[in-house]
Amino acid sequence: MRVRVALVDDHHLFRAGLRLALAPESDIEIAGEAADTREALRLVEETKPDLVVLDVALPDGDGITAVHEMIRRDPSPRILILTAMTSDLFVKRAFATGAGGYALKTDDTDEIITAIRQVHTGSRYLSPFFADRKEALLDSGSARPNGNGDPMTDLSRREREVCDLVLRNLTNQDIASTLSISVKTVETHRARINQKLGVHSTGQLMRMAALRGIIPA
């Protein structure tokens, strides 16, 4: 069975390398590529791929939030996270949001190909990197929000986007420009984020995110 795959990653060289690695596989076809969340949503809508391979870290937002939006728009494509992020929290978030697999960029090419095929068939996949805790991660990640311990699950989609950009040290003006909203709206979202997460400053938000493994400590 042929698998039409959409590649979503902001590094052109990585996409080119992955496309080259997948080229010899007769059952895998590249449906298109995107470098950020907005392009990805448009690509999926236009090409109707069987499977989306995407990174967690995207220039305009959290890739896991993108998973939620993709599934909301069209639950048909399977989704495989392919990232450098090895935090257990990201794995739990990915599965709880609806991703079918979580692979690492450091995995062998054959392993990534296996992940693509496995997720396409509807089976869940987790990188061998997590082998010593695979069952626990899959079990905890199968819980829907708010059962997975992820502090972000109380936030709305837009609040997650704003929070992600705050954690990337963007100013309110930069966030407003990135999301095409007003600075005042950004300020409102930030106030709600702080209230929901129980923090009172950007510094506290950063510390909470580091402790939770959302960003490097």
C-alpha cells in the first residue's frame, strides 16, 4: 500500500535529506513539504496526505499544537512526530493530542522508515530511545487532557501558541506580528496563561517550563 507523506520541518537541509532517504522506498511518496505550522495546515488541506511527519519545534508555534489543529480540521491523516526533543513530556503530549508515533532525528533511517509504515497502518510507534520506559509512556500518553500531567492542556489553542512564543523569548510585538493579532490581544492571552498556570511573571513561566521539561533547564 502506497503512503503519501507530507514533510513538515523548518530546516530545508533536513527535509531534503529525509526526502532523499525515502526516495528508494517504492511504497512511500512525498506529497509535499512545509516549513511552519501555517504552511503545514495549508499543505494538508490541499494535498490530503496519508501521513504527516512533523517536528515539535516550528518557527510559528508548537508542533504538537499543530497536531491538535490538523486533527480538528481533518482526522484522516496519520501523524508521526520526528524531532530532536527527547523529553518524556513531549512524548506524552504528542500521544495525548492524537499523534500516532514519536521518532527521533537521531534514529537510523531504517527505523524512521519503519515508524512511517507502522503509523500509517494505525499502530502506535515510539523510538527505541525510550525503550526502557516505552510501556509507561504509551500508557500515560493515551490519557486525554487533563489526564497526562501536561500543564499546557488547560490552555486554549491560541494560548498555547502565545505561550510557546513567549518561551522562545519573543516580545509582545513580535508575537503579535507572528500570529497576526494585536499587541493588546497578546497581553490578554499572556494574563490568562499566567492565571491558568499559576505564575506571575515571565521568569516564573520559564522556570515552570524548564522544570516540566518543556524547555531545556
